[in-house]
Amino acid sequence: MSMKLTELHSGKQVKVIDHLGGHHVMERLKELGLLRNEIIKIIKNDRFGPVIVEIKGANIALGRGIARKIIVESTEV
């Protein structure tokens, strides 16, 4: 089941399925390594501040607005 990155709790491992938004959003996410089928781990996602994810060993802080545009699905069963 796919959902927005902001809808999941810290500690979850997810796979990027899609991105919502225009060309600039897509380019920025690509620059950050948030490509389709990439496995990421949610380090911090609470009601305040950025969403922090781990991608290939690096932590990246995403504003909540852009994090809402990232569609993911859980890799955990």
C-alpha cells in the first residue's frame, strides 16, 4: 500500500514509488538521491521540523512540504 512519506513513523524502511509535483521538485529529489525504487529509512518524522531520512548511509533533512510529495511503500511485512 503506497502513502506519503509524512504519513509514516520514524524507524520505518520504505521504497520510493513515485513523486508528486512539477519539474523542479523532481529535479531536486533526483539531486538528493530520492529516485524511484530507492530504499530509504525514516530517521525522524514527527509533527514539527523536517523529515530526516537515510539514503545510502547519508542523512538528509527534507522540509515537510517536499516530503509530502514523496510516495513510498513499506518494505516491512
